[in-house]
Amino acid sequence: MQNEYEIKKEICDIGKRIYNRNMVAANDGNISVKISDNEFLCTPTGVSKGFMTPEYICKVDAQGNVIQANGNFKPSSEIKMHMRVYQERPDVKSVVHAHPVYATSFAIAGIPLTQPIMPEAVIALGCVPIAKYGRPSTMEIPDAVSEYVQYFDAVLLENHGALTYSDSLLSAYLKMESVEFYAQLLYQSRLLGGPKEFTPQQVEDLYEIRRQFGMKGRHPANLCPNAKEGKPSCHTCGGGCSSKKENVQASPELVAEITKKILEQLGK
């Protein structure tokens, strides 16, 4: 089990990765890790995520109040957003907020990432909705994110950026990478005349693979807020996450073949 210093070092490492991959500029972005029910480590405000060292990292309680901070360092001004995720998702141990170029471009354009265009994105993310705009550092952003936290592990923030969260810091960061890669592929395929989307049955086959893998987190393969209310699906899943899902059965042979191909791509 990692001690606090090791977790602080990991936060700094992930901060460098985010900065070096152009997912943030200047002092943008923030990272947090849950270390107990009432203790959280988080990045400070006003500091570049590419140049942090462990002593920069602050500790706050479940209300975002400072428990420990060195020198003039103060917790991120967006800590309220992080705390809302932890409050509503007890399974979450880390939250990452960044401004990746392609994903943020979709957020600014008001376009959610909903088109099923590649197996990895469908299985890992399902889709990425957009939380309505909120003023930074206010409760407007946590309130907007709250609408989606129970159903998805990644959310675009309207005119702002992206938010990912998971059961570990590395997993939360990798989800951010996946969101950005998905957005970039979707953008570039549109320049080439538009992506060729999976059929509803192909999406359901991929969702069934996710279920068989027993993957953690929240995903349209298991949950859909709109379908529960009898509304059209919030993504183009072809009804794969609707209340009629039990009537759609994937071919065992097709599931096995797709699983084999994905594992080959993952090098397993």
C-alpha cells in the first residue's frame, strides 16, 4: 500500500504526463486522490502541473477544507467539483480534470462524444456526455456534473474541459487519455467525410464483451439515465442500454471473435 509521500509523487508524475501531452496549459487542470473517508490529496491552485514536486501537494477534508498545505500553496479552486464526485461515487478514489485540446474543442462546440466508432472507446467509455456550463470555483460546476456522475466515468464540461474519475489515479488518468484519443479520432474522421459508425447490434456485442470482462465503473452497458425515464438514449447505442436491452442477444461466436481481436490489439 502506498504511503502519502508515494501518492504525492504519483500525482506529480501524472501532472507531468498531462502537461507534456498538452492536456493543460499554464496552470490549468487539477488532480486529487482519496486516501481515507475524510482525507484527500490534491494539486494546488496557480501552479503548472508539469513542474510540481511532492511538497506542492495539499491535503483537504471531505468539505474541501485545508488539513495541511506548505508555504503559500492552496488547494485547487475546483476542489468542490472533486468532492462532489467522491460524495456521490464511493467507488471513486481519484479525479482528474484537464483541458485536452480535441475533447475540449467538442465541449466548446457543444458536441458530446457519442458516436460509436472504435471498439476500445465503446468498451471503455461508452460515450461522454456534456455537463452544462458553470462558473469556475462555484457550486454550478459540481451541480452540473452531478447529473452524470452516477452513469458515466468521464464527462465533458461545457466551454471548459473534461473530467474523469476511477478507482485509482492511473486509471483516472488513462480515462482522460482515452477521452482525448476518442475525440481526436472523431474529429479527424469527420474531416475525411464522416466516421462509419457501428450498427446497434455491433455496439451491443461490444457492451456484452465489457460485461464479460467484469470491468469496473459506470457505463451505458449497464446504466442509462435517459432510458430509465423512457426517453431516447443519450448516445447512439442503438438501444443497447435501454430497458429493452434484455431482448438483444449477442452471438457467442461473434463475441468470442471480437474479444480475441481486442486482446490481440492490447497485446494480451
